[in-house]
Amino acid sequence: MFRNLLSSRVASFAPSVRAFSQSALCQQPGATAARPGAKKAVKKAAKKTTKKPAKKPAKKAPKTPSKAAILEKQLNSKRALVKLPKGPTPTFGLFINEVTADLKKEQSGVVDITEITRVASQKWRALSDAEKQKYQSKHAELKEKHKEVVREWWATVDRGLVELENKRRRRINATVAKEKKGSRITLLKDPYAPKRPLTAFIIYASDKMSKGAAGQGLTEMSAQVKANAALWKSLSDAEKAPFEQRSRADKARYEKELAVYHTKFGIKA
């Protein structure tokens, strides 16, 4: 009987024990009880803030140089703005080229320039006039071809560049004259341009000198020029008139040819 009574008591306490154990479990550390109707809290991920790179200052466009600055740079250039075609090889130069080729064949390599010049000079002096004629004829042929090259060059060259180059050379010549250092540079001059008109005195002096200039040296010719100048001053207007008339005709010829020349090459007068 006692055993039956104990069993019934235990059975009556079982629901309470289960309820207690469940509540105890819910109150353990780390356990959270969800309230009915409560919204679950959603943690928003923190936005990563990335720093934008600082903007680099925009590069300034290079300034376009002015026309005056460009012109000044060209006038101060050490290099020629335009060059004439290279001249023909001189007579002795043709012979040196031949000697150089022979020496290179003999020695099978590079030959010293001093040795070439020494050997060429010795051989050139040993040549007869007839043997030298070969090289002189070759030079004359090259000279004629060079004339055509120069004529073509002047016919096609930019005249504006020629004028600018002459300005550059005048500036260099002025510096040479001022500092008395260096060499003057010859200005570019078109050999095929119209010849300038002769003055009345030049025509008169040319007539006088052509009659007795043969066989005269430089000193004699200089003395004759002075004598002709004195004679010209002593002439009357009537005596000067024929020479002045020829001078005017020559001036008219020059102006006509110059107009054609300027039109042909687009040169502004």
C-alpha cells in the first residue's frame, strides 16, 4: 500500500518538475526568450567609407609661342635655315678619292687621313699635265652639272626662308664686326636674278677701261678707275647725256625683268 501511495505522489509532481526544468533552462546565461509579437532586431552592416583620391590639378596647356618669339629663335639659330647645294668636288679632291680607294684595297682596312694626304700629294706632283687633264675634265663636267642643280634649287627654294637666312647672317656679321672675332658669312644671292642696272659713270668707265685694260695689273686698274672718275667730273652735261641715256634704258630693262622674276617666284616687291 505504501508503494502505491508513493507512486501516486510522484506522478502528481511530474508536471511541476517538467515546467520548472524548462524555466530553468530558459534562464541559463546566453539563452534569450523570444517575446510573442516582438520583431527580431536586424543589425545593419556598417557602410565602409572609402576616401576618394584627391584630384590632381589639371595640367596647363603649353603656351603657343608668338610669331615674334619664333622669328627671334630662328634669327638666333646657330644652324643655317636653308643651305645651297654642295659644290662640285675639286680637281685634287677627285684624285684623293681615287688614291684613297687604292690604299684601302692594298691595306685591306681603314687608312689614316694623314697618310692618304701625304701619298696623294706625292703622286699628284709626279703626274704630267696630260695625266692631270683627266681629273680637270671630270671637275669641269661636275661643275656644269652643279650649275643646273643650283638653278633648280633657286627655282624651287622658299624665298621667305632665303630672306630670313640672310637676316640671320647679317646679324652674325654685325656681331663679328662688333666683337672683331669670327668670320663673316656670305649672303645668299640668286645668280639667276636680273642684273642690277648700271649707272652712267659705270658705263662710261667700262668703255674706257675695256680699251686699255688688257694686260693691266690690279694697281694699274685702280689708278685708271681714279683717272676715269676725274675725267667724268670734267665732262659737260651734253657729253654725259649718251651714257645717262644708256643707263635709263638699262634701268627700264631691269625693272621689267624684276617684275617677271617677282611674279615667277611669288616675291613681294
